[in-house]
Amino acid sequence: MVRRRPRLALDGPAVIGAVTVALFVLACLFVPEFATANNLRALVLSVSLVGIVAVGLSLITIVGRMFSLSLSAVVATSAILFAATLHFGPWIALLLAVGFGITTGIVQGVLIGAARTDPIVTTIAASAIILGVAQLITGGVNVIGTGDSSVFGTLLVGAIPFQVVVFLVIAVGAALLHRYTALGREITLIGLNEKAAAVAGLRAWPRILAVFVISGALAALAGALLASESGQGNLMLGATYGFDAIIAVVIGGIGVKGGRGNPISAAVGALLVGLLANALVLIGLSYEDQLIFQGLLVLAAVVVTGATANASAARKR
């Protein structure tokens, strides 16, 4: 019997991580002002907040509900809520913001999981309602907090910004949840084949509800941490975070049809997205050109992910 030589298998996070490291080195060498302390600090803070949103979104994608298009609205409104309630104290304001995110997750999770509504249409509607209500309440003006938000905005854990530590803890925690808990295994099974999971006695809607609650809470947390940097919030704060999180999830190789990938892939994807965006700004690329570049990058990631999935399925047959 002829034995096949084992092939080196590189998983998604490892490949994306290697690309990210290579891009970081190139940016340090060739992009003006990239390697400065101020720029690197701004980069890691931005990546951390987008990464928190992306990790939550990845669970929605893995369970087979594609994307949530309400996350930017949750981020912005949570930032406003944090600023508006800052006079109660930063921790109370943070809890209220996260509670708001959990509430939006419950409503959308029930509609999509139990009532079987379309996830894209439902989350678009949720985004419109959230932003509309926030606009009515605030009048579209900047909400400035009257308390001290510096406990989050400037706090360091050792020499590491608090937001970065929160992101790392959430990314590792989500990865452990996905790999080692019943919920993690169940959302993967539902994403792979919901009908087969149902035949096996696994009800989808409670798991769908759970991932929407987690995603809503994390988006709200990101919004509160974003507002804590300046003590104020408005409807434009974090306006691109939802889209950036979608890009991170796709680039991370998480299958948009569900059942493939893990939260660490989304976290690494967020790092790559943030690194690219930062470098493109520094080399003087216009906003329009950046959007085109991001769109092409997403298309390339979808093609590669699809080809990889097809090749994997062919090898199993």
C-alpha cells in the first residue's frame, strides 16, 4: 500500500495572520508615518473596537444567518446612550449601553430565530428603527457626557490600552466558546445543515437567539468604549463599524452560508482590515478609492473561500 505524504495544512487564521504580519512589515518600511507611536496607538484602538463587533458578528455568520446589518446603528446609539448616562458613573453607563445592545439582540433573535423572518431584511429594518428613534430623541446633535469617561478611555492594563485587553479577552473567550462548549458545536451544526440538526432534535431558534444577543451586547460594548475616548456620542460615531466587521468576517474566511470558520478568524480579519485602511489613508488614497479597494478585497476573499470550500468537499467525496 502506497502511503500519501501528509500535506501541510494551514488554517484560515494562520494564513490571514501571516499575510497581516507581512503587510505590517511592509507598511513599517514603506509607508510614511506608519510606524510612529501615535499612529500605531490609533491603529490598535480602532482595530480592537471593530474586532469586538466582528467577533460577535462571526457567530451570526457561523450559525447560517449571514450578517447583521444593524450593528453600526447599535454601536452609534450605544455610544450616545453611554454619553447621555455618564453622569450616573462610567460603569453604570457601560451597563446601560450593553443592556440596550442585549435588548436589540433579543428582539432580532426572536424574529429571525423563532418567527423565521429573513435576517437581512430584519436587521435592515432594525437599523432604520434604531437610528430613527435615536434621531428623534437627540435631534441629531452631538451628546456630550457630563461625567468622567477616562476610566475606560485612557485606562492602561500594564502598558496596554484597556480597549485592546477587552478585545483580546473577547476574541479568546469566543474562540473557546465556539470550540469547547455545547453552544459552539451546536451553532456550527445548525450552520452546516439546519434540517439535519432538527432531525437530530436540535432546535435552531434558541441558538440563533443566543448569538444575536451576544452580537448585540458586543456591538454595544464597542460603542460605549468608543464614546469613552471623548465622553460624547453621535449618530456618525462608529458608522462604518458594521461594514468593517462584515469585511473582517469575510476576509477571515468564515463561510457566509454558515458552518465554517471560527471567531479568531474574524478577529485576525479585523486586524488585517484595520491595517490596510490605515496604510491606505497614510499613502493618500481617497475615500472613494479605499471603498473600491475594500470591495475588491471582499470579492477576492469570497472567491477564495468558495474555492477552498469546494475543494474540501471534493476531497471528502
